[in-house]
Amino acid sequence: MVVPPDLLPPQKLTRLWEDGQLSRQEYQAAMAIHAKLIIEEMVEARDNPVVAYLEHLLNQHAADKLKKRYGETILREVLLALAELPGFPMAMYLWNAGHWHVPLHCFLRSRKEPVFRIRDLRIAGPAVVVRIEHGSRNPRQVIREEVTLRRNRIGELVVEARLQS
């Protein structure tokens, strides 16, 4: 199943429903699409367990390196802020990064399309600059972005600038 371009991430759908901007039926229909996408990935993993296991190992290794270098708390905050980027396709995979019972490696996608990699993270006081890659597996077609995040009045990281390279 291809992700519909107008499908919002679950956290945004929930906000719209709670604000009364979506009916219960619209909310349930959109969440059903998300459920189908997750089930499709599970079926792919079952059908090709070796590839799924290798992807798991790569993601776990990348997550361990990132945790050691930056700490899990800041990584989860960055992922949550990225999930709020308007029109960011990877928000579908990052929306629940604040749920600590979900391992950090679950949010990284080393080789499985759409890929999502954190290449670098720089923390400078209240600002965080993160370099990411997402989209295609092909190095020539992957989207590289540098996103600057800054803490707002209540201490949450929010997007300040987004540059595509």
C-alpha cells in the first residue's frame, strides 16, 4: 500500500479529532490506513526474515551509537520535533518517539525505504542542529536536510529553520 500524500501522522489526526475538526468516522478511517501500513511492514518482515533481521541489526547499531554520543532523551526530543515538521514524510514513523517503551532503533530506517538516518547532531545551548537523510535508498536520490530546532517558552524543541541540500 502506498502512503496517501494527504494522510496525516497519528498525533496530528488525534489533535484534529479532539478539537472537533474530524468526525469519529474520518478519524477511524485514517487510523485504519495507518494500521494497514504497519501490518504490511510486518508481513514483509515475515516474508523475508533475513533482510528484516539485518535491517534490525543496522538500526540497532546506529541507535546505540547515537545514544552513546548524544543521549536518548535529546534524541527522542529531536525525533518528536521532526515529527511535527509540516509535510515531513517521515513523521509517519516518528510520531510516537516520546513513548519510552518503544526502542529508539524502531525510528531509524537504514536500508528499508523510506530510509531515515540521523547523520549529525550539534547542540549549542537552546539550539539543536540535526542533519538527516530520508527517502530513497539510492545515495543520489536521498533527501538531505539540516534542521535547526530551538526550545520554546515551555522547553519543547520546535523547528526554527529547515534547509535542504
